[in-house]
Amino acid sequence: MELWTVGNKLCVLFFVVYISYFGTAHASLWLVFYFVLYISMNLLLHTLKDPRVKQGLLMCIIAGVLAMSASVDIYVLLLLPFSLYELATFHVRRDLLVLPVALLPAVFLRDFTMIGLYLFVTLLSCCNFVIVRHYMKQVIQLEEQAEVQRSDRQRLSRMLSENQELIRTSEYMNKLEERNRLSQTIHDGIGHAMTGALIQMEAAKRLLMSHPDKAEELLQNAIGISKEGIEEIRLTLKNIKPPIEQLGFSRLKAAVESFGSRTGLQTTLVHEGDMGVITPLQWQIIQANVIEALTNTAKYAQATAVHVEIRVLNRLVKAVVSDNGQGNPKIVKGLGLIGMEERTAAVQGTVIADGTGGFRVTTLIPHGTV
């Protein structure tokens, strides 16, 4: 906004120079010297940073204007209002309060032309500084808002980092707890069983020649304990291994969330029905089709949101990917859609594409197909 003020001051200065040299016949070297000095002081004014030094320089400019207008050329007085307003900005909050002070020199003028010019320049300077102050307030407000937003971003970034660190720590602790639980389970169950079986077999070895019947009984006990240990191993592994439906849906959820974070699209994923009836091969086909449909949405649909749903019906598994993009009533099958159809046909399923009201790709697979 300082450029706006400088531009207005230059316009008034050029006018004063023109009037002084071409409108009057008494131009002097003192006037030339003052104009050069005035320009130099104003250039210096807009490079200073210290408010007190700037105020002192403005007072010198005002004193020079008054002196030159009184002794050399009255038209130099037209340069006064801008300097008065610049000085007033350091002390007065309302620019209109400076207007009576700026208009005061007009009372001592006798030339009506000069009075009109002075009033015009004073009003121009008043409007200039009202506009400048208004926009400076807006600039300050925007800077404050930017600073608040910057602080919020930094705070959220710290919170995100802390949350990520907490998640990593929590995952690590969960792994340690799971390892500790598994170790304790093996020690208390399988370890004791194997130790008991080993003791029985060692005893049977010693009695094998002298008491074969007793040795046989001990060996049978060892076999029974070993079977129980093997069964304990099987049950432990079964409990540790997550169900197939959890693995399939978790992988699909991770893929959808990763797609949303990469593309910026709003993604949602819902499921309904017994996910346990979906076989690993069916999960593989569903995930491949969903990823292909999501990729097509990002490339061609110009959408802002995409929705994925997995539903287990009476005889079918239904996977739907729909977006809110521009759609296309005329479906042209490319390599992506053809690949989806071929994958799904391998398990006696089908793919339906609909381009009305956005784009929608539906995968239908019968239950139990392998």
C-alpha cells in the first residue's frame, strides 16, 4: 500500500513542479534544490524502519514545506497534506480527525485558485490514507489468520507425530504381549506335556528289559501325552491364526484407505452378511476388481468420493464400487474392465458396469465357488 501513497505524492509533486516552472515566472535555484531535497527525503522515508526516525524526518519535511511555501512558492504548500497524514498515522487512529488540521492552512490563503487546489489535494490525501489504512487492517487480519493457521498446522503436526509414535509403541507392546502370551502358552501346555512324555519314555527305557509290561504301559502313556501335546499345538495355532474373512476384509480395507490417501478422494467401505463364506480366492478376485475400479475412478471419473460395499446375499457375494463422477451412459470396455470380467468368469461370476449417475461396477460371485 505504500506504493499507492508514493504514486499519489508523485502526482502532486509533478503538478507543483509544473505550476512552479511553467505557471509562474519566479522559479529559482532554491526551488530546484528543495524539490531534489524533498524527493530524497521521501525516498529515505520509505526505506527507514525505526518509527521515531521516520517521525523526525516527516517533521523536517513538513517544516521545509512550510518554509518554502512562505518564502519561495506558495504552491509548495500542496505537498503538506500527505506529510501531515503520514505523521498522523503514528498517533491518530481515525484519519478523518486529521482533516481539520490539514485544512487549517487554507484559512490563510488569499488566492481562490490556490484554495481550491489545496482543498482538492487535502481531500485526496484524506481518501488515500483512509483506503490505505482500511486495506492495511485487512492485511494485518489476514496475517494474523495465517499465523493462527500456521500455529494450528504445527500443533496438528505435532499431535499427528505423537499419535503415530503412540501407535507404533502400542503395536510394539501388542507384539511383545502376544509373544509373551504365546511363550507362556507353549511353556505351560506343550512344554509340560513334552517333558512328561520324555520322562515316561526314559522310565520305559530302563524297564524295557526287566519289566516289559510296565515299560509298555509307560510308553503308551508317553504316546497319549504326545498326542495331547500335538493337539495343544494345533489349538494354539488355530487360535493365533486370524479367520479368513478378517484377513480378506482387512486387506481390502487397507487397499481402499491407501487409495484415498494417495488420490485425495473421499473413500468409504462397508460390509454386510457372513464374510466367512467368502473363500480366499474370491477375496483375491474381489480385491483385484475393487482396485481396478478405484483406479479407473481416479483416472477418468472426475469424482470427489467413491463408495465400496461388500454384501453376502443368499446365493451371491456382491462387491460394488460407485463414485459421484461424471459417468458415461455408453460403456466402452477397456483392458481393465475386460480383465475384471475374465477374473470373475473364472469362478462362474459376472461383472456389471453402469455409467448413469456416476460410474458403478458390480462384481457378483456365487457362494462356494473355487
